[in-house]
Amino acid sequence: MNAPLVKIETRGRVGLLTLDRPKVLNALSNEVIDELAAAMQAFDADDAIGAMVLTGSEKAFAAGADIAAMKGWTFQDVYTQDFLGHNWEALKRIRKPVIAAVAGYALGGGCELAMLCDFIIAAENARFGQPEIKLGVIPGYGGTQRLPRAVGKAKAMDLVLTGRMMDAAEAERSGLVSRVVPVERVLDEAIEAATIIASMSLPSVLMAKECVSRAYESGLNEGLLFERRNFHALFATEDQKEGMSAFTEKRKPDFKHR
Ligand code: HXC
């Protein structure tokens, strides 16, 4: 049996996933994504887990899709196997929040994988980019779609067309990442954020993620209605009673995730 490509651990109510192909800077392959999807789906179904963190190494979150593997592929190969399709798309359907803790390179598919997470916490040494143009291709896992939504058209065009990298400070300025911290802090910072999220009522966390995600996928009026109906629905949960009672009784809420 081959060594696992993704390390799977837990930290309290947080599922921790670590890409583990150090020799190729965590280059992504179908096999890596299969393992990642299976692990995330298992955490999604596990009542003991409330949020996840996805990370790589200090040198690389992921340096993109595996160029050595892709080099000889033909159109027929990638089209008929639906490369970047079914199993890669499975990550999009994860319902619990996933935080990307990014240190080092997040390039090509690595940048796209980080953007597919719900938010990114970056180390000061993080480098983001979509260098596919330099390989004679274009981003294929959301780079031309998620990047402009995150950083606007001008910077997305700049990055996608020149293939240049941006550092953590530029990524934070342009809205790609939510926080930048020293490299030795990045994983703890992400786990602490995930622990806070996992302490909240799960139904409200799932709905909050669904509603914010909807802002990317619909017009304002449809999104506002979607949000309002979900807000209404949370009044059917025990945790809403507990959360509001705890506030008025000046104590900490004890959420039961129902
Ligand atoms: C396969 C890779 C790789 C990749 C690095 N390696 N990136 N192997 N696929 N994407 C391998 C190198 O070949 C090398 O193997 C080892 O990892 C260390 O890399 P070096 O280049 O020696 O390290 P360094 O000089 O520090 O440069 C780091 C780097 C550079 C700037 C990140 O490796 C680089 O430019 N990588 C490619 C980045 C890229 O173009 N990504 C986009 C891929 S296309 P050896 O055996 O020599 O030690 C893509 C398509 C998206 O992602 C589609 C959706 C997924």
C-alpha cells in the first residue's frame, strides 16, 4: 500500500488535514484529491467535528497540479477522465467550514485549492499565484473565477496573464486572505479560529457558510431572501433559545448543535 498523501488528525472539535508530498512541494494529483475528499467527507459526517483546517508545509501549501504527471496528457485524456471534475468538485460540497492555513507557495491548483476553502490565513512567507500561463495553459480549478471575485478584475488579470506571484502583504491588501501572521503561528492561528467556529451552534455555522457562499453565486435580492429565510429557520433550533437565553442570563451558552 502507498504512503498516505494527506495526514489526517484532530485537535478537539477541529479536523486537521495536512498535504504531505514534501519532495514535490505538495503537488496535487487525482490521488491527493481523492484522499482529501474522502477525509473531508468523513469529518463532514462526524458529529465530533465542527470545522476543519487544511494546511501544507512551511515551504509550500501546494505548488500546483503535478506538472510531471500532466506533461504527456492529451485532450482526450483530460476530457474523458474529466480531470479537475468529479472528485475535485467534491471538495466544493463540504458543508462544515474549512480554513486554509497557507505558508510558502500556493501556486496554480494550490492557490485554487486555498481559494476553495472558506477563508485563508496566511503566513508572512506565503506566495500566491496562477503561473499556468507560463506552462502554456490557464488555471483550471477556479482561478479565473474565484480570484477576480476575491481581488477584483485588475489584479486577477495581472496575476493570471503575467503569472507573477504576490506576497502575503499584497494578498491581504487585496482581500485574498483574512489574516497574516508569522510563519510559526499560522497553524495555531487557524486551529484557534476553527476551534472558535466549532464551539458555535452547528446549524447556524452551516447556514452562515451557505449564506456567505450564496453571495458569490446569486444576485443581491436572491441572496438577501436566502439569508432571511435561513435566519428565520434558525428560530426552530434549541441552540437559538440557548444562545439568546445565555446572553440575557449573562452566562456562556452551552450549544447542543441542534
Ligand atoms: C510537480 C513540482 C511542482 C509541480 C515543484 N515541483 N512544483 N513537481 N508539479 N507543480 C518539484 C520540482 O520539480 C522539484 O523536484 C521539487 O518539487 C522542488 O522544487 P524546486 O523547483 O526545486 O524548488 P524551488 O527552486 O524552491 O522553486 C519552488 C517553485 C517552483 C517556485 C514553487 O517549484 C515552481 O515554479 N513550481 C511550479 C509551480 C507551477 O507552475 N504551478 C502550476 C502548475 S499547473 P526535483 O525532483 O527537481 O527535486 C496547475 C494547473 C492548475 O496547477 C489546474 C488545477 C489543479
